[in-house]
Amino acid sequence: MQDYNIRRTLCVALLLCVLVLGIGSGSTASGNALIVAQGGDVTTLDPQLQGNMVTMNVVINIFDTLVTRDADMELAPGLATSWRVVNSTTWEFSLRRGVEFHNGEPFNADSVKFSIDRLLDPKTNSPIVELKTVSRVDIVDDYTVRIITSVPDPLLPAKMVLFGGCIVPKGYITKNGNATFAKQPIGTGPYKFVKWIRDDRVVLKANPSYWKGKPAYDNLEFRSIPNSNDRVAALLTGEADIVANVPVDMVPRVETDRNCNVLSVPGLRVFYVGLDTRTGPTADKRVRQAMNMAVDVPAIIKNILGGHALQIATPVGQGMFGFDPSIKPYTHDPERAKKLLAEAGYPNGFSMDFAHPSGIYMKDYEVAMAIVGQMAKVGIKLNPVTYEWGVFLDKYRMDQLPASLLMGNFAWTMDADNSVNFLFRTGQMYSRYSNKRVDELIDLESTTLDAAKRKAAFSEMVGILHGDAPWIFLYQANELYGVRAGIAWEPLMSQVMWMHGAHPSRDGK
Amino acid sequence: MQRYVVRRLLGALIVAWGACTVVFLLLRLSGDPVSLLLPVEASYEDYVQLKHSLGFDKPLVVQYWNFLKNAIRGDFGMSLRYRSPALPLVLERLPATFELTGFAVLIGLAVGIPVGVLCAVHRGKPIDTIGMWLSLCGQAVPVFWLALELILIFAVKFRLLPTYGRGGLRRLILPATAVGLPLAAIITRLLKSTMEEVLSEDYIRTANAKGLGPSIVLFKHALRNAIGPVLTIVGVQFGSLLGGAVVTEMVFAWPGMGRLLLQAVGNRDFEVVQAVVFVTALLVTGANLVADVLCAVVDPRVRYE
């Protein structure tokens, strides 16, 4: 009897073994497939229920947006062939003819109205807030729509490039419901949805009748590999063809591999140390300027970020509308910094708290520590404090962070308004700065549809901000992608991984 | 025995309820997820509106009551991040985590038992010293480090096994080894000491004196009596095994429950965290129960009332 028991236990163990062995027989992508690995999984496949880049990178290959950006990052036609200003609160979009959703449903003005109405419907509970200036959508004819805004919105076409601009199928969603749509999405994009295994992969296949032409790869897979070392390992072994967010430390390892390349593209995230201009030592402009001179940004870029960043002079970085190349960054000058501090009444410096994220952005902790060290050399003692990311954001929102804080701002509309409006306008949630002229200029740029006037307003504004120094201006960090040799793909500065143009190439390394 | 099992099952539910309550309170102490859900350019009005529509502006007691009321019906709410019901999100990842931990237990037993027996039999000899040193290392090594080393050696350097993902035995070996080796170390040390004890018992001397072959004495008489504590320890370790799986799932991009939990904590996806904790509490108490029952099955001297 007892022998029988032991034998039974053994049998169960053996059975377990067989079961485990039997699960799948290893799957490798067939022939003409492109495998893209990024740090996270999509949260939903409903483009109107998400607001993060990881999801956007997948969704943008299934759906089209009304407007896109070309290689020079200028606005370019998407599902809309052209757009024009009708009056200060009306934009008219002419739509592309002959486009079909993956289920054969035609794309027309009705699809656009349905999409924007759905996004704005409070019941949708969409995290996408940028279209809140839109009051309604009018259908002019089958291929023309007018978007009416409550206030003039110069950024409307730029907002149609990403999250808010995805066009969803009316017939499919009305018939099958939102839940089905989020699991089995139907779009007009270059790839059709095949399957989604949560936290593992999203599988797509080429849309042969895509209006811009069939993509070069028959299959496209997005894999989710959270650990960046493992993501790079997958690239090195060829288990992934393209990986996003290569850590700076791993760049040399990838570059020395004869089958892999690193693509380093200027990014849209601008890093800064935000200073509280309302109270304390940092209320004095000379102190803030001195702090800008105390930090050696080129050394941080060279030594910590491996050269993969561009120094900034103002809150508006290169590639963004409103960037002014005539304004040069502060130069590292500890002696002048000390003099300015003495003039401001702090010959022996001062001490203050300094909040910084840790493990959120590329090398954020190391950069923060470098800043602490460089400040110490001019007599300013920064006491670093760090919070869990959610707490950090809460405190930021409630204005409870210390007088100095390290932060990155993602200017996804590629327009300076995205950076200045909610960070510098008096009384805005994140603003710890007030300047009457800057407020006026923000009012002007955010309500004028005339591009030339806006550009002039931005130039004046960033000039004032540079001198007033409400931030220590640091850098805009590059995006780093690892790509296998034999694959030609141009990453976009807008950071969205649009894979339509990717194709095999014979150029080796 | 039946009454014992029923009583233990009821206990498991109480443990799960307690764990959920603690986690519910701790999560709410940490703030709310509204900030993380909104883009930075959202206004204060957006913040207040979303907070209201998600119900985070209600008093804590009301929130807790709603949570309990729904949880009893098996409804753990909607995941804020995935926009779908939380419990199914957890349950659909369970097979992956079971596959990983199950295989890890097998590796732990397959390595731990032979090494433990060897060390006990060759007590004080070099083989014993080496075995004990290795098991000490196995217990001391952090799982994430072990996992990364395994990838660098077996996947990147020698290209023997894949680096990430799930599907098939080849993708299972490295992550299961990372989770299983620390368990093997514990089993080795435990089995060695119980085996040494058992080997000095009278009935072993009797068995030897009867003229039974050494392997029969060792495996049928000695191991059988020494294995009880090992089964218990596997049951008790099941919790830390799941903990090891959390880290390992992140490193190997294994689509299991641990990874879901870690991401949910980072995103303050409260509903998912609560559902994971509930399921985990049931699993851990369940594993302990199974281990206790198995002990009684293997060793007839053990009886529960």
C-alpha cells in the first residue's frame, strides 16, 4: 500500500513533467517577419482608451491618423489630404477617398465624426484630454469635415498626429461593442491585427491593400521585454530585430556586435531642474542664473549619457516649433556663478532640498547626483530626495515638491506650446513662475492661428525664459534603438514606432 | 481528516480576506492612481473629474464596503490601466506562473534530493563540504542576478537557449532554473540534516542488520522517513517561490502573474493588485494544506485531527 503511494506520487510528478514538456513546441516567427521589442505591453488596443507611447507604438501600425509627420517632422497628409483654417474656431479637413477599414468598411466623414464624438463622450472615459477644445464636428460632405473648437486652437492639426487623431470604424464598433473592439481592433493602417497574448506579444499581418502601399514585411510582432538587459540580449541573439530604449551602458556592447547597430535620434523629452521662483533663494533671478552656470551640462552629456543628448538653452528644444537657434545655452562658469551668488547675498551659498526621479528616465539618478556634486562646488548644498514615481507626480501636481526638482517634459505635439503653456503660465498647476509678458505671449500663441505670429511670440518668450532662468536648462535626451543589420528603418523624432517603411536591406554593418 | 481539510479551507478564505483588507488600506494610504493615468498637461479640473468618475473621492469606508460587496460576488472591479475586469486578468496569467513555479519545484526536487542524500551519506567528506558550500551560495544569490547571469551565459554566449518569452520547454528552462535553484539549495540543506538523523535511527540499523541492500535501506527506509519535512518546506516556500517568480518573470519577460503584479503596483492599478493578492493568498494557504496532506500520505505516522 505504501509503495503504491510513493509510486502514485512519482506518477503524478512524471505526468506533470510530460504536461510541462508538452506545452507548445517553441515558436519562431515564420520567414518574412519583423520582431520589435519594447519595454512594456499594450494596455488596450482601443486607440482612444490609451495615452502611453508603448501602446501608441503598436496602435499606430493598425490605425491611421488624420495628420502625420514626414521625415523632416513637418505635418503631412494622413487620412486627411489637406486642412485649412475657415475661421478662428473652425478647421476644415479634406479626407482621402478610397480608403477602407480592414473589414471593408469605407472610411469617410462619418468615420471622423464618430471617432471624435466617441473620444469626447464622457462615457468613453478616455485619458486623452488634448481634444477638449473641440466642441463639435460638422460633416460638410462625404469627404469633408469641419472641426469646431470652443476657443481658437492652433495646435489642432498637430494633435491629430497621435493619440487624438486615430480614426476608428463606426459600423464595426456600433455592431460589436467597445469590448470586442478593444480585443479585435479594426483600423485602416498598414498592418491588420492577428492576435494579442497579454504581456507577451501582439501579432500583426500586412494589409495588402494599404493606401500607401503594402508593407515590406508580411508579419510584424511587438514583443514586451521589460528588463532592458534582456531586451538587448534578445537583439544580440537575433530573437528581436528592433529593440527600443537601449540603455546607454549597453550601447557599446551593441555597437561592437557585427550584426547589430544603434540608432540614436534626438528626442522630444526635455530635461530640466525646475526652480521655485516664488520663495527662498531661488526667488532671486541671479541665484537661478548662477545655478545654470554651476552645472556642467556638456560634461553630464558626455560622461553620463554617452553623448546621446543635446544641450538646451530654453524650454523649447531642437525640432520643435518655436525653437530659436540664436539663443545659446549657459556656459559652465563656477567663478561667475559664485560672484552672482555673492551679489545676491549668498557668498557662502545655501542649502535646499532637491527632488529627483530614480529609475524612470535614462540615468536620472546619476544625473541628479552629478548636479548635486557640481552645485556643491559653488557652495550650494542640495539635499537629494526621491519618491516613488506615483508619489512624485502627486506631489508635483499638488505643488508639494521642494524648491528644486529634476524632471523631463515630453513635448509630443512638437510645438513649444506643449512646453510653456502649463509649465510657465501664472497659476497653472505645474507653474512655479510668473511673468506678465510671458503670460501675454502664451495667450497670443495659444489662440492665434497665424504661424508667423506664433513663431515671433515663441522667440520673444523663450528669450525671456532663458534670462529669467526658472529652470536649470539641461538637455533633450536621444532615443536609442537597437537594430539588426539587414533591416532598414528610419526612427521618427516624434518617437512613435511607425513600421510601414521598414524593409530588408543588403547593407551590412 | 475531512473536517481538518474543511477547517483549513475556511481558514484560507479568512487569510485571503485579511490580506486583501491590509492591501486595500495600504494602497489607499499610498495615494490614488489618478495622477498616473492622466497626461501631465491635464488640468486640475480633469484631475478632479477623473477622480470622481473612478470613485476615489468617496470616503474610505464606502470604498471598502463597495470592494467587499463586489469581491464576495467574485467581482474585483475594472483594471484602471487595462480597462478590463481585474480578476480575469489575473486568472489568465495563472497558467504561465504555474508552469514556471511547477517546473521550478521539479528542478528544486530533482537537484535538491540527490545532493542532499549524497551529502548525508558522505557526511564530513569533501563531497559533503562542496555540496553544503554550493547550497549556501544557492540560498545567498539574488534571483535577478542569477537570472541575468543565466541569460548572459546560456543565451548570449553559447546561444543554447532563448533569452525571453514563453512557449515550449526551451524557453522554460532558464527562468525555471533561476526560480528553482534557491529552492534546491534549501531542500539540500534540510534533507541532509533530516537524513543524517534518520540514518542514525534504530530501524535503519535493523534494516541493515536484516541484510537489506544499501540502496533499499537508503531510499525505501531512510529517504521515505526523511522526506516529510522536505514536502512541508516546499509548501511553506511556495510563497517565496511566487516571490522569486515575480522577479524572474520581469527579467525573462515571462507573461505571468508576478509581472502583472509588479506593473500594477508601479501603475497603482489597485484593482489588479487586490485581485493578485487575493489569488496569491488562496494559493499559498492552499499549497500549505496540500503539503500537510501529502505529508500524511507519505508518512503514516503523521495524522491530523
